Amino acid sequence: MGIEGGLVVLKSKMGRGCDREAKDRVLKRGKNTVPDLSLYRFYLLKENGLPHSAELRSSIWKQMKDAGIKFIPSNTFSYYDQVLDTTAMLGAVPPRYGWNGGEIEFGTYFSMARGNASVPAMEMTKWFDTNYHFIVPELGPEVKFSYSSHKAVQEYKEAKALGVETVPVLVGPVSYLLLSKPAKGVEKSFSLLSLLDKILPIYKEVIAELKAAGASWIQFDEPTLVKDLESHQLQAFTSAYSALESSLSGLNVIIETYFADVPAAAFKTLTSLKGVTGFGFDLVRGAQTLDLIKGGFPSGKYLFAGVVDGRNIWANDFASSLSILGSLEGIVGKDKLVVSTSCSLLHTAVDLVNEPKLDKELKSWMAFAAQKVVEVNALAKALTGHKDEAFFSANAAAHASRKSSPRVTNEAVQKAAAALKGSDHRRATNVSARLDAQQKKLNLPILPTTTIGSFPQTMELRKVRREYKAKKISEEEYIKAIKEEINKVVKLQEELDIDVLVHGEPERNDMVEYFGEQLSGFAFSANGWVQSYGSRCVKPPIIYGDVSRPKPMTVFWSSMAQSMTARPMKGMLTGPVTILNWSFVRNDQPRFETCYQIALAIKEEVEDLEKAGINVIQIDEAALREGLPLRKSEEAFYLDWAVHSFRITNCGVSDTCQIHTHMCYSNFNDIIHSIIDMDADVITIENSRSDEKLLSVFREGVKYGAGIGPGVYDIHSPRIPSTDEIADRINKMLQVLETNILWVNPDCGLKTRKYAEVNPALQNMVAAAKLIRTQLASAK
Ligand SMILES: Nc1nc2c(c(=O)[nH]1)N[C@@H](CNc1ccc(C(=O)N[C@@H](CCC(=O)N[C@@H](CCC(=O)N[C@@H](CCC(=O)O)C(=O)O)C(=O)O)C(=O)O)cc1)CN2
Ligand SMILES: [Zn+2]
């Protein structure tokens, strides 16, 4: 088998969460805008019909086949995420979902993912350093594993029936366990890896069934190998694959890693695994891997060289890739080198063909998933002497034009950003003095209530934005409609008796995209959807040049909202680190430089809001934790510039201006000191869907003197929390946090919820806050 064709490791998601509601949302989206897939889902929409999951899959397989891809992955489709699919495969359903065995059906699957009327959802967390999420398996010594989802085999057979031979992809057994957590009640010291012996028999059943169905290759994703693992964790890989070796005989086996380079020790473990035919590496994010490979790669093994960036939208630099591939060829041999994407194409946009509004020059600099597949094939062909000269010279020309384009450079911005490095930016007064000054002005009760910013995004709202964008309604009509919505949200919050209000963000499609659309140096796609979780997708803006703010972005709406109420109205901004981490960023300068540029733009906005009389300004840094490098040695540098960027945005406001920030979805405990160092006056932070892990850091004695609102209920689930439940949570918080710094708020924004859920939930939240205020007052 030669390299012509190559393999693309393409774990594209081909379907979206499909309980009824999500299905309806899919149906309503127009052609080209169904955001659940990474690849080509729009080809699959029938004229008036549903994007049927089987059709979605078949279209993607066919597309890859047509592009010349030789090893086409299957079992990459998911109704939620691939880790939850593995949980289903292993039958590891937590008992509270009342599953009684048998093939896992939608009801159980979506109850785990999203909760149901009586049981909350399982924890959801970030997939490595991406904006994608997965449902965290809950395991313990009592779990009885059983083969309960035959999806991997079904998809393999489905492709085969269509005449497409595929490589079934499974989440590797070790990564699965390393991404799990001990179930409630299970000792913290319980070793999840001790479950290997129990899950491997299920993997063996799957492997046997795949073999029987005719598979000749199989891929295990073991991305945890790129993290700093301990030696017993590395040992687990050796044990697991030794145990699988005899089952795997007769199959070609790929172990795939991605998102960073593999540390030297892990590289050694990985390349020594028994029964493995090939190893996959991310050569875009992994600066070291190349040296490791040069230092010793097992002879006779395949190397899947991830040279085409699966996490960005830039056209591959063919010249540079060819030189890397050329050097690898010398090491592993011509017939053992496979050209690949760096990771799943799930994390990039779908197809440039759907972007008629991006100008030609910008487009020539880019490659979305559909183009990346073609790039993979072109590189593989070039290696075998079938170089498409025209394609290669167009690629070189595009790179040259990007390098020298005046559109990319704004000297004033570069100068201002360069001046920030190495300096410090802090507010002059310390936080407790600031809080006192603010309280004089705001006069809030104890346990003040607030929300995170967005209110439900209704169909009508989306329609208004869409029609305005399409110039079907005038600016006047648009402003009128949004103003009415803001007024509705303000009145609702007053009725609910919330203390610090928000305007509800009805003018925003997305908290990052909205700012991207107004900043210079950004381009945005019309249809470049990327899945975030379940059926939720985002359209990351594209940063191609130096960033600046031509004019105020939020002042108009925020001052309008403030004028509707006597209560404090929060100005609502997205912070620089989050804009950076949730955009496709330029790859021609370090990330921190781009971040400082965005920080300067947001700083101007913060100061304009203050001038306009907004006294409380929230600067969301939802993605700060997610951007944390996967390797410890790189953390300090990142946290330094990320926290610095945040402080730059608000170091210029007066003491009485209260700066809030918000973070969601992550483990903060390991970066709590950086969070404190952000020096915000108030932080609202996700808490309820991760077992209140956040609180343990305060239990362990970390001092926190600024305002803090750990979320009192999960907003990602349609479930309505009761007053008692919320009051309980507040009481738990009061055990570790001072009464005078605690805020009461949901975990995150409410945009994905319906009013029928939001109204009672907030009502209960305010009732709970009042209940505890009364209790505290009478206890005095
Ligand atoms: N960038 C980002 N990342 C994030 C979050 C976030 O808010 N933003 N939150 C966390 C969780 N992730 C989330 C990701 C997406 C959504 C979300 O609600 N996405 C919306 C799309 C958002 C959007 O931009 N919508 C456009 C319209 C999109 C569209 O498809 N329009 C259709 C019609 C759609 C319809 O009628 O439903 C059309 O024009 O034809 C708008 O509102 O203006 C969705 O999937 O439904 C929520 C949370 C973590 N990461
Ligand atoms: Zn959030």
C-alpha cells in the first residue's frame, strides 16, 4: 500500500443531538446552515426534508472517497459526543437513569446527555483545549459493563454496504478511563484505571464483531497521551494493548494522538505498544514530535503524519508540509508514510464553497474541511511524484500574498500592543476598598441576585436578526424590535426582583461572533459552523489581521437598557482571551500578540461604557480556562499573558465602576490564583454541573475577597430547579464563603433555554436568595 491517497483522520460529527426538540431545530435551519456537522451536511438536506443521519454519513464517506482519501474513518458520527457513545458501548449508564440493560436507546442516551424531568444530566466538560464538549463518564467498582451499543459495527457495515471501506474509530480504553471521574460515593482514591480489566472484554467483543464484518483497519484515539501522564498511567497503555493484542491480530491498528506533541516518555511507551501497525501525531501543534520521530521510530510501522491543521481554517503551507513529509519519508520509508489532518475536522468549518461573501483574496488564504481533504490528497500525491503543479503554485502564491498584504498590518496597533509586553496593568485601589466604594453607589442587598447576560433566543428574535441582515427590514424596524425585547427582559427582571439586571443580549447571534463582526482585522463566515456541544454550534470569527475597534460596539444598547430601569444594568462584553480562544486565529504571529490587540479594543469599549454611565460592566472570560495549554510546562506563560490581557481591559475605570467577569465549564481549582490575579470585583462562575468542585478549593483554604457567584443551577438542562434545592446550594456556599461576597446567579447565560423554563427557575432562584437573607437576618 503506497501513500498515494493518504489517510485523513477525519472524525467529523455527522449528526446532532436528536431528541425531538433538537431535531426540530435541525429541520428549521436552511440549506447550508445546519451547524451540527463538520463536513458537508448541507449536501444531505433533501429539498424539503430532514438531514437523515444515514444520509449525512453516506455523503461524508462519499465526499472523502471522491477526494481520493484512502483510509476513511467511520463511527465518527455522534448524536452527542464520542465519549458518551463509548459509555453507551460499555453499558456504563449510571443507575439513576433507570436503564435495565439491552441496546441503549435514545431515551437513556439523551437523559445522560441532557437530563430529564426527574434526573439531572451527567457532567459535561471541555474536550481538551477545544470548544467542543463531552459527557464525563461516572465510574466505580460497582459498574457492570456490558456491550450495549453496536454503533461502531453498524456504521462500519453501513459504509461497507455503500461500497466504502472504512477505518472504524473507537475512543481508546485508556483515554476513556483517564477522561472519566469516580461516581458519587466512590472513594476519591479509587483508581479508575483499575477498571481496565473490566472494559477490555467489551472492547474485545467490539473488535471481534468488526473483524467478522470484514474490517481490516481499526483506529483507537488515545489523545490523553499528549498530556503529562504519570508512569503508572503510561503503564496502563502498555497493559491495555498487550491485553488486546491477540484479539487485534489480523487487524491493522492505528493509535492516534492529537492537539499537542507527545512527551518523550509517552512517545516511548506509545511506539513500543504491542500489536500496533501505525501511530498518528499532530504535527501542527506538536513542535517536538518531529525530533522524537527522528530520534527513533519503530521500523516497519506506519506513521500518520498530521500536517494539515484540523483546528484552523488556513490553507496548508504546501512547501513547508512537503519538506516535513520528505524528511519523515527518509525515516519511516516511502510505503509507511500516510498524510493526514492533525486531528478531527470536527473543529474546523465545513466548506469554503458556501462562503460567497468572503472576498477572493481572503478565500485564497483559507481551507475549510472540504478543502483540507483535498490538500491531504494533493500532498500525498506530490510525494509519489504526481504533483499537481498548478495547485502547488496557486498555494505558494496565496501564501506570498498573505504575507505581504497590507490588509493584515496596522502599524499603530502593532506598536500599541508591543508596548504592553513586560509592563503591568492594575487598578490603583485594592479590591476590598473598591467593593466598598461600589456598594455606596449600588446599595445592593446581601446575596445580590443577577444573571449571566443572555435571555432566551427565541425564533422571532433570530428571525428579526436574519431579516435585518438580509436587508428585509429597515434599521429602524430592527432597533424597534430589539428595543421591545430589551424592555421585556428588563421588566421581567424587575418583576422577578433581580438586583443587578442585564439587557438579555438579543442583538447578538453569539457572544464572540458579535464582537468579531464589529472589529477590524476580523472576517466572518456565513456558514462556517463548528459543533460545540450536543446540537449547539458556533461560527468562530476569523482573525486575519491586526485588530482594532472602529467604533463603540455595545454602548448604544447598554445605555438604552440602563435608561429603562433604576436598577443597575450590567454592560456586557466578551473578554480578549475568550474572543481569541473562540475564533480561528492567525497563525502568522503568536497568540498572545493577537490577544493584546483585542485587549486594547475591549479596553476602549469598557471606557466608553463607563463614560455612558454604566456602573457595572461584565467582561466574560468564559474560555480562559479552556485555553490553558495541555502541558504544565506551558501553563505559566499562557496564564501570564491571558490574565494580563484581561486586566488591560479594565485597569482604566474608576473605583466605583464594578467589573464583573464570568467563566463557565471547567476545573478552576488549578488556576484559582490566576483567577484571583485577574482582580475582577465580582466573578460569576459555573459550579452546579460539576458537583460543586469549585467550592472545594475554598474549603481547602484559598482566600477569596472579591465578589463571587458560583452558579446555583445548571442552565444547560431544561430541568427547573426548586427553591429548596437552590437554597441548599447557597447554604453549602456559605459554609466556605463569606456572606458579604456571595452572589446568587445561574451557572451561565440563558440563551439556550425557553421562557417556560427561565421564568420559574429564576423565580425560585430569587425566592431562595430571599429565604436565606431572612434566615441570616433572624440568626443575627
Ligand atoms: N462561541 C461560543 N462558544 C461557546 C459558548 C458560546 O456562547 N459561544 N457557550 C458555551 C457552550 N456552547 C454553546 C454553543 C452554541 C450555543 C448556541 O446557542 N448556538 C446556536 C447558534 C448561535 C447563532 O449564532 N445563531 C444565529 C442564527 C443561526 C442560524 O442557524 N440561523 C438559521 C435559522 C435558525 C433558527 O431559526 O433556529 C438561518 O439563518 O437559517 C443567530 O442566533 O442569529 C445554535 O446552535 O442554535 C450555545 C452554547 C461554550 N462555548
Ligand atoms: Zn458561561
